[in-house]
Amino acid sequence: MGVPDYILRMRKHVGHDLLWLPSVSAVVRNAAGELLLGQRADDGRWSVVSGFVEPGEQPATAVVREVYEETGLDVEPVRLSSVVSHLHSYPNGDRCEYLNLGFHCRLLGGTARVNDDESLAVRWFAMDALPALDAHARTVVAHALADESATWYLPPGTTWTDD
């Protein structure tokens, strides 16, 4: 789907300046326990499926929509597993700080494929053979797959670092 119209409209006013945006990420595994990742078209990195929450859209609806739009897979959110804000800079100079809600999702059906122009590839990876992931993706995956019932977040007074 690309960049939503409302963000394009805001960029006309703020240029590349920082935007604060809500986003979702999906951690999805298949029956073999492999993790779904997409190779991003903007920078070539592998990551969990993520995207913007559209105005008026609930986060759980957004995560289902994003997974389908990017991979052709149907999923169901099982649990909100992480909440963290993090900075991201795009190759074109745009800067965003995302308030990201990480969801552990159950695979319902479909065949994983590149389903839009946001991904170069979509693949299932064995957990012991993951490609390099940035700190945010590693955090989202770790907390979605952990045996914990509470949602993870940074303690008050701390800030995100990409270490």
C-alpha cells in the first residue's frame, strides 16, 4: 500500500521533520515454528511485518490488515506483547518516532508471498537461522514469544536505544 495519504499530506507541511506515529508489528509463526519475516523494500532489511495504524482504525484491526496487505496471510491477534516508542529514519530523510504495539498473532491461513510494493521478499525462518534484525524487531519477537502474560514496556524514566 505504501505511505498513507494522511502522512503524505503531513509531509507537505513538515518536510523530513520528526513525525510521531502509531504503528503495529506482528509476530507470526507457522506450524513448524518458523518465524514470518519480510524484507523491506525501503532499506533491504529483514523485519517483522509492521505498519501504520490508520486514523480511526483499532490497532488489532491494523495488525491483521498489515499482515494481509504485505504477505497475503490471514492472522488473528492473540496477545498484545510489547509497547515501545522508537525512532526510525528512512533513506529519503524522513524521520519518525513510532509508538509501536507488538502483537503475537496466530496464523489462520493463506500462502506467504510478497503481496504489495513494501516488501522485496517474504519468508519463513527457523528460529535458529534468523537473518540480522534490528533491536526493535528483536525486542518485539522476544516478548511476543516469551512465556509471559503481561505486556512488556520500558520502565518509566528510560528511553529506547538501538544497541
